[in-house]
Amino acid sequence: MLKNLSIEQFLATSDRQTVSLVIGMALGLSAALIGVLLALLGPLWAAAILVALVGGVWMVSSLTNALYTVIAIICLLPFATVPFKIVLTPTLLDIAMGTAVGLYLIQWMTGERRELKTTPVHPFVVVFAALTVFSFVAGLRHAGINTTILRRFAELILSIGFGLMLVDILREAKQIKHMVLAIAAGGVAASLVGIVLWVLPDGTAANFLVRLSIIGYPDAGVIQYIESNPALSERAIGTSVNPNALGGLLVLMGALIAPHAFSDQPLTGKRWHALAALVPVFGCLVLTFSRGSMLSFVVAIGVIALLRYPRLLILGVVAGAVFIVLPFTQEYIVRFIEGFQGADLATQMRFGEYQDAILLITRYPLLGVGFIGAPDIDIYLGVANVYLTIGSNMGLLGLSAFLLTMGAIFVYAWQARPRDGRPDELDPIWLGLLAGLVSVLFNGIFDHYFFNLEFHFAVTIFWIYIGLLLATSRVLLTSRSGDEAAESVQAQPDSAGVITSEKSMAV
């Protein structure tokens, strides 16, 4: 009988004695659980477990909550795993994404969803995913497989599918706005964590990060320096382990937030809210000392300026000039100059990786060597370039499919570009997503995190942006086609050849 009642119905229909008994038992069990956790693990981990339990219940309560949880984990605990092994050791991101997919499928099974929303880009993505699987299977002849590799590859396919799932889930402007706000909030939180850990003494920051080793984080070498040299500046990493990976994440966040600082319809309500959010994101990006990410951010701002806000170019030039002459940015400027000249160790190592990757692709041009290992002793997998990484893993066929897919995404999205005289509340969101995707593809020249099995969170946020851009473009196109249809009906001439106005039609 009780199993068919909701909590609210149970409290409303049951007598006081029964309700008091149930509440008392729940409080008693909770107190006992807290006591056991305190005794066995101490206050810190007891609190962490309780927060995780509450968060887990909140996550499974709705698909929207599960999506927000995915974003929160990507931004704050991207490498966290469960502290025990269940055949495999799933990450928190795996669990959150699996929950979201499960709740999505349940909606189909229960009839809550009856029509699949797609775009013309979907076939391109599906073909690319199929080629990815084919290359992985074909590459098994070069190296043995283990559970870790299998899990990581499954995560790659899950991330691609997750982006397509978002296109179906986000059907209304309100849903898109809420999702974008969650991403922006996560980006600000990640940047603040990165700044705080950078400001703290190295020992204090290291102690905090080492404590995360119980949930899968490294237990040594957690503080990063330029060229791994403690004599040089520390690099901000937040909880993203790698400063370049954090930099790439912050570029996406900055690109998404920036248009709202100039839009007449900012998602944040006020323009200064967006500016305030942009300050820590940009500040943490600078502290990563990631030159590729910094250049990518400049590209993102350039796209936003050229497409919608030309005055941003002037502000960018002024800000760049100030940045160059400030005394405390001189080390940063020197790093850029060394990079352009190929004079520093990191750049020289990249050039070597590029040469080796090109050698691998010339030997296995069609399908690459898969995702596990290279068949020849003098070549290897691993290059700081997305395009050479895809070429190494999937050959020129896979690289062509990837570039074709990206091209199809931009062609479709471009149809939904903002129109003068027809402002829409989704315009700044569309612009930020487009600029973010352009910046990621530019950043792919210098790094490989957005197609790297070891950086699941980076791969996932990349495909989330793709899903959001496709969903936003579809909603904009649908809205505009509806408006144009309504206008054409209102402007139709009557039998006397007179155009019927909206007012006369109403009469």
C-alpha cells in the first residue's frame, strides 16, 4: 500500500504516530551512519561521504539534475574515481554520465519521450563514431588490451553519444539557458579553485591535492611548474591535474561568458555580472601559463568581435597593450617569444613529437594504428596536436571524417547566426558556443586533450559544446521559421488584392 505513495502523500494521509515512528527511525539510522563514518574515517571523509550520498540522491531524482552533476564533476573533480574497485574502477564522471543516459532511456521506455530530435549533422557524427570504433578494433592487432584501455575508449564513445543526446534533450530555449548557466557557474568555480591553490604555499596546496589521491588523483608531483622546473613559476592546475588541460577548459568557459558582457540580452541579467564572472576565468587562464590556451582565447574573442561586437576588437587591442607593458607579465611575454622562436624545451619537444607523428601517419596512412600502441619500435602514440593524434589513431580516413564533421557543424550552425533587426535571447549563447568551438579547434594545434583517452572530462566538454551548439541552432532555426511563416500569413493579400494587416485580421 505504502509503496504507491509519494513522500508528500504519505505524510498527508498517515497518522501522526506512524509518521513520527518513520521519521524517528530515519533520524536514528542517519545518526548511526554518521557515527560509524566518524569512527572509521574521521570527520573530513565522513562529511565527504555524506555529501556524496546527498548528491547522489539529488542526481538520480531527475535528468536535469544528472546533467548538472556531469558539469559540476567536469569542472571540479574531473579525475575523481570511486575509492574502491568494482571489476573496473569507474570515475565519478562515468557514474554521472551513466545516470544521465539511464534516466534519458527510462523516459523513452515510459513514453515520456516519443519523438527523437536530430539535425542534419547527426549522420556525420555517427559515421565518425563508427570509424573510431573500427580503428580501435583494427588496432588490437598491434597491442594487447586491458580493462583500463577498454574503459577509456568506452568513455570516448560515451562522450560522443552524450553530445547527440543533448540535442534531443534540450528542446526549448529555457533548457538551453539553464544548461549554459550551469556551465558558466562551473567554469567560475573551477577558476576560483585554481587561483586559490596557486596563491596558497606550495606545501599547503600539495597537501590538499594529495588528499584527493584516495579518489584517484596523483599522490606525488601534484604541483606543476614551467618546464617542470621549481625554479620557474608555478602553473595553476586547479583539480584538472594538467595546466594545459585546465587552460583549455577555461578557454571554453571564457568564450561562453564573454558575449554576455556586451549583449543587450545577457543571460546573467546584467552585463557587469558577466564581466565579474570573466575576471577569475581570465585570471586563472593567465596563471596556467598555457600559451596555446591563451592564443585560443584571443581567437575566441576575435570571433565574437568579428561576428557581433566590433568594439571588442578595440578593447582587446588596448588590453593586450596594457598586458604587454605590465611589469609582472614580462615573464609571460618572454615565454611567448621563446615559443614563437622555438627556443624553449617544451616547444622543441613538441616539434619532435610532430615529426614522429607524421612518420607514423606516412607508414599507416589509411586507418592509423588504433588507440593502444604502435606496431613499430621506433614510433609511438602521443603527440600534442589533436589532428596528428586523430591521424595517428585513425589514419587520414578518420582525420578526414573528423574535419568533415566539424565542417558540417559549422555550416549548420551558421544558418542560425544572429540577424540584424531580429534579436533573440539565444543569440549570445549561440555566439559563445561557436567561438568556443573555434577556439578548441585552434587549440588542437598545440594540445590534444580534447581527443585524448586519458582526459575524459576534456573530451566530454568538447562534445557537450557541440551538442549545445547544435541544439541552440535548431531551436533558433525553428523559432525563426515559425516567425517567418506567421509573417507570411499576416502579409497575404485578400481577394481584393489588399494586404491584410494583423489588426484587420484580428477584427
